[in-house]
Amino acid sequence: SAFRELTEKQDGGSWLIRVQKLDKATGNKWADTSEMLWDYEFAPITHGKNLPNAGNLYGYSDIEGIIDLQDKYNEAQSNVNKILSLQAWAQKYIIGGKFPRTKDGAGGEYLDVGPDKALEISNENAKIGVLQPSGDLASSRQFANDIRRDIFDIAGCVDSETVKDKVGALTNFGLRVLFKNELAKNATKQLLYGDLLLNVNNRLLKLSGFDGADADPGKVVFGDPLPVDDREEIATVKEEIALGLLSLETGAKRRNIDWEIEQERKAKEKAESATLGGDMIRNFLAGK
């Protein structure tokens, strides 16, 4: 059996949701099994684009344009594996003599020179050598790595292989420069997905009975996608406060500190400290 759901807009502004079934009992034709009226001006489903594309409902895919390159990369890696399998054991040759033969049990002989076999040559003047591999393994591996880098470049991502030896020396600013393309793509996605989330929030509020200003979906706030060096951020906030560019409250918010809660806690600590100091003075005067 196969099922499908159709959502159709009605003349009055509502939506009709129909569930249909296809099997032998329906004569292999789609037949309605149930229907429900969705009495809202918006559809029961919503969508958002992955990346901007005016001609496509879903937008551009993250792997747009790299499928063929991925196939080429797989082929290149397959060639590397083939070269390794063929060259895993170097082929031997002999000049001026013969390799020992092994009886095959049917009156014949065969040459058995596997990698785990020992050779015994009766001719002391014979020379044994090893054929040099003809496949260029180094260039094949380099070609595969070049394709790999192209995949990352087209996808707008940073190849981790290029930065694995520099991570410890990178500053927060250096990371932002290095990942600027990915950050730009991420910001674009946040705009698109942010609109989708706001739309969903608005509809959920309306479904809960809210309307007008009460159905305001609020704001979507995305965090910093990159790790932050606390020492750098604290030093920056401290300098901006010292220059008068920033208030203490704004600086606290920059550090994700709840200003009101911390003010209450500081006032409580101050009161407790004053009480403790007063008790100490009274005890001292009383000779305790």
C-alpha cells in the first residue's frame, strides 16, 4: 500500500487536508481515506531554503557542484589502492639461473615465489633482482589530494588538513580570517533559517490562541559559531569600558552575564560583609 497527503487551499482561505491510499483494494488508484479542514489562513506546513536560489523551492544544496568531484576522488583513491595491491610484493627476476619449481602432483611443475617463500638457487653465478614498480604512487596520491582540496573549496569549507599543524598558534582573529567563507555561508543560513523559525513561532502562538502583538514571535539570536578566547574577549571589554565606549551592564551582557542577577548577588554579599564587619567591631569592643 502507498499513502499520500494533499493540502489544498479553499476559496474561503482555509485549507483542506486529504489523506489518500493506493493498493489493490482501491483498484490501484488513489482514493480518499480521510480529510480534515485546516481553518487558518496559513498552511499547516512551512518551509525554508538551505541557500538562496530564486529558481528552486529548497535553495542550493551544500553539495551543489561537488558530486562529480566526489566520484573523481573515489576513483583516484581506488587507483591508489590498486597500485598498492599490485606493488605490495615486488616481483623478483633471475639472470643466469632458474628459480626452483614445485611439483603440482599431476606430473607438472609450477613456480612458487610468494613473499613468504625462501629461494634456493643451485647456480652460484646467477643474479637475482627485483622489478621496480612502474605505477607512480606519489603522483596518484597527490592527484587525489588535489581533488579533495577542490571539493572543500567549492563547498566553501576549510580543509582541516591545511590547518592541523597551525591550530595551536591561531588567534581568534586568525580563525575568523581562515573561516571567513564558512562564516559567510553560516550567516546566510542563519538569515534563512531565522525567518523560518520566526514563522513557526508565530504560527504556534496563533494555534495556541494568541493574536496580534501577543503572537509576536520575538527574535532569533544565534551564538558565535567559533570558539572564543575568554582572555581576549575580557581584555577587549575591559579596554572599551576604560575608554568610556561601553557601560558595565553592556560589558556584562557581552560576557553572557545576567546583569540584574549579579547586581542582586553583589548587593547581598556587600550586606553580609557589612554585617560581618559590624559583628567583628562589636566583639572587639566587648573584649571578645
